Amino acid sequence: MNEQATDQQKIDGLRASVLAAELDAAEVATLARAMGSERLAGQEWLVIEGDSRRTLFALITGRLDVLQPQEGVEASVYRMSPGECAGTRAFVDGPPRRAGLRAATDCVVLTLEPDDFEALLAEHPMLVLKVMRALFRITHGNLMRANQESSELRNYVTRSHGRY
């Protein structure tokens, strides 16, 4: 199911994404042109844990499960909704993927390769800056969510703060 999204579908999907929070219409169109797309059927893998692919993913339709192995079984640790992004760490730093992404439903995902993004720098430096700020916000949000979950688990295990 690897049919490409149209330019208008990419623009509309990107506009609803956290990546485009600061972008004007012309910047959204420019970024959309630099992006590819992938269509996935339900249960189809987009990327597996340990993969070296550096692609940034922006989910525009459907749901994606973020999966990590736990006791030899792939366990869903998060379900992505349209507008959310995955792969910021691999996109920026290049380490192997720490989680897999599998379609929970039929999906359309926008893809951005580091080289295509960096090619925008010369002619569209403000667009690149705005997207980098969005990537920082995404990463910060993920960190805050992980800290909250860790705190709730700690409260549960230690039976503190009356939350057990």
C-alpha cells in the first residue's frame, strides 16, 4: 500500500501537524514539497526498533502504535493520533530507532529525510528554524510525558500521595 499522497493532501495534513504550528501557508507548501508520504495498511510496519533510517514521520490520517519489546513481546507504549510526529531523535542525531512504529489502522504518514530538510536551509532559513523549534517542543513534550508517567509509577510503587 505504497501509493503517494497528493500535494494538497500533504499540505492539509502538514497544516494540522505540530510541525506547522508556526508556519505560514507558503512555508507549509514549501515544506510539503520537500516531504514524501507512505500509505500503510493496518498492522503494517513503518519502521522497526533498531532500524538506522533517519526519517522524521508526521501522521496525517489513521493511528500508529509505538512498540517496544517487553519480555520478548512487542508492547504498545503509545498510540499516535493524526498531527503527531515520531522519529525526532533519529532525525536529528541519527542513532538507531528505540521503538518500532506499526499501523493500528490504515494510515497516511508524511516523511522527511534529513538531507531534504537541510536543502531548505539556504533559501528558507526561517522555515528551518521554525521546524527545529517544533522538533524541540515535540521532544520536550515527550520528556514531560515520560517524567509524569515515571512520577505516577513511583507514587504507585511507594504508595505515596494517596494515589495507589
